[in-house]
Amino acid sequence: MLKNLSPLLTPSLLFGLSKMGHGDWVAIVDANFPAHRVSEQAGAALIEMPGLSSTQVLEAILNVFPVDVFEKPSSLTMQVVGDETAVPVPVSEFGRLLTQHGESNPESLERFAFYELARSTSVIVQTGDLRKYANILLRKGVISVD
């Protein structure tokens, strides 16, 4: 165990996040997302967290992960099929967490465009979330000393 880190940040998750560079994407996805197929296509690390919601995982990650402030959008969710203006509960929760961490609300991306971008991720974290649209992509930023 480490001090001051969420126990949700497993060694494999921390390792995957730390290997990422500026501009790389991480996907936090729900239980229905085709994570195995997409991770194989992307050559991405797949980290499974079946007992957790996407919101719980996002909250833990945001405590250690710098979100990109140079290139926008830096966070993306999947649009609701048939109603791109709908905001599912998980997406509202993502926006609240991002705001708490000083980040902007996520933008939304059409479903198949979301899958395509997920194929370029470095890390895919599949949660056990059974809620629809509990998927988010985050672009890694930098940590610097001025």
C-alpha cells in the first residue's frame, strides 16, 4: 500500500498511466464496451476493474492524472444514439468530477467515432459499470516545474 493514493489505483493501472506521454489517451469504459477487441486493435493495455463504476475509477484517476490543457477537447464521452443532446447520468457525474478538478466538461463524440478514437488509446480501463454511456476518454497533459 502507498500513502495518499486511492486503493482503486492498482499497480497495473498506475504503471499504465505513468507510461503514457503528453497527448496520449486513456479510456475508462463500462462493462458493455468491447474493451478486449478494441485493446487488441490498439495494442493498448487493458486493465479490468469489474467491481467498480466508471465514475469511481475516473475520480481515482483524476487525483494523479494531468488532463491536457493545451489541446482541446481533452475529455470526450459517447453521444447517446438517436439523441445527441441527451446527457446520461454517468456523463453528468463525469462533468461534476472534472469541474471539481479544475477541468472543463467533456465534449461528446458520435458512438463509432468514439470507438475509433478508443482504438488509439494507450490504456483502456474496463469497469463493471452497467449503466449505458459510462464511457470517457481523457487526453494526458503535462506536469512541469516553472
